[in-house]
Amino acid sequence: MTYEQLVEQVQGIAQKADVSGIEGHVAFQFNIEGEAAGAFYLEFKEGKAYVEPYEYYDRDVLITCTAQTLLKIMEGKLDPVLAFTLKKIRVEGDLGKALLLKEVVGKK
């Protein structure tokens, strides 16, 4: 998998996510290690989710993981809290906002 393919897959998942219940603005930056390495962000604002292939310096949360781990989380196959506990992801920033990811991923 390439970086571009990963970003495209996450964009597709994010477009289906129901973020209408999230108030305000929340920005996640993902630093991907290994296959498909690179950085991109996921932003929730005005009831919509946006994914762009750029670093986001004014982020609320920075998550570092592999592409496979991120896709499992985004598809609802791996709980983000469990992934953190198992050290499959590293999280920096606002942990309260990081938990919002669990509210929207893997839901149709």
C-alpha cells in the first residue's frame, strides 16, 4: 500500500462517519510509520470530516502508528483505547479529544 492509497482509504471512511454530534473543531494528525509512511490529518468541523495529506501544526492530537493499525481502527476492527494500551499507537496532545475518534470510527 502506498501513502496515497492510505489517505484515499481514510478519506472514504471519514466521509461516511457521523460527526454531527461533535461540537467545535477537532484536528488529528496521523504520523504513519513503515509501509505508506507519511503524515496527514483528519479534522472534524461544522459536522463534517475532512482528510488532507498534510501535516497539521495546530492539531489537538498526534497519533503515531502503522497504516495497518490505523485502518483497523478506522474500520472499527480495533478499539483505539485497546490499541493505545497495547502500544500499537502513540498519542500526544488532548486525550479527551483523542477519545472522540472512538465515537465516530467504524460506524456506518
